[in-house]
Amino acid sequence: MIPDDPLALLQKHVTSESLIEHCVATGAIMRAIAPHLNEDPDLYEVIGILHDIDYEIVSGDMERHGMVGAEMLLQAGLPEEIADAVRRHNHHLFSDHSTPLDLCLQSADSISGLIIACALVKGGAIEEVTIKTVKKKMKDKGFAAGCDRERIRAVEPLMDLDLFIRSAIEGVTQIWMGSHD
Ligand SMILES: [Fe+2]
């Protein structure tokens, strides 16, 4: 079963506000992309929100990141489908992503920080962030350097990159209003 309040579950284990924002933004992007892949927006959003649930617990140990998160979610009664996506999103351990879910999570996880950084550069005015802004910043390797450009492109075999970027911006916009006015 998909949990009703994935954010509450996340907040039991994550305290960093920026990490929570990253997770919520990743969830919003997953929700926005799912219809383009004929997938379930609710399922995709929950996976996006929960994908880094173990981040503070493993404190940077990339050998355990995702593995621990998957166990935590199974313990909380979530289905293997969600736990497995969280386990597999760690690209240091898994590089054979091929399903729409795995590929979408790679891209959403990586572009969320870039879109947030673009909005912050514009003083929080996310409505000014366009496909052009994001593509320009993707080329600027020094900007939001932690956002892996190659991972952003993971979804490209499944959908047009411009459509992905546009939908991702729309997704982040949905959660941005209210938290940054
Ligand atoms: Fe992440």
C-alpha cells in the first residue's frame, strides 16, 4: 500500500530542511513526469519523497545509502516495489537502471537541486525559471555542481529532454509556492 503521509514518515528520520526540500521537490517532479510515462503519479511521488530517508542515518556512507532506506521502508510496512526503487536509486551501487521508474528517479533526483538553485538565483521567483534557464545552467558545470548532468539525462530514452525539464519545473513550482513567498 502507498502511505498516506510519506512526508511525515520522512520527517521522522530526516531533520535537515534542505534535504526535506530536496525530497519533496524530487517527489513533485516524479509526480509531474509519471503521466508522460503512463505510470502512477501517486506511487512515483511517494518514491521521490522517500528516496533519501536514510541519508542522515548512513551519514555519507554510500555503500549503505539506499540499502538501509529500503530496510526502513519495509519495516514501516511499505511494499517491496517502493523499497526496491529506493535501494536501487543509489547509482554508486546500481548502474543498470532500465525501468521507467529507475530512470525517472535518477533524473528527478539530479534535476531537483538544479531547479531549486535556478529559482534561488532568481531571488526565489520560480516562475522566471524556464527550460532555457535550466539548459543554460546544465552547461555551466560550476553551477549546482553536485547535480550530475549525466543522471539528469537518464530519462532521455523515454521522453524528450525539453518536455522532461518543463514538467520538472512545473512540478517544483507546485511545491514552491507557499514555502518561498
Ligand atoms: Fe536524492
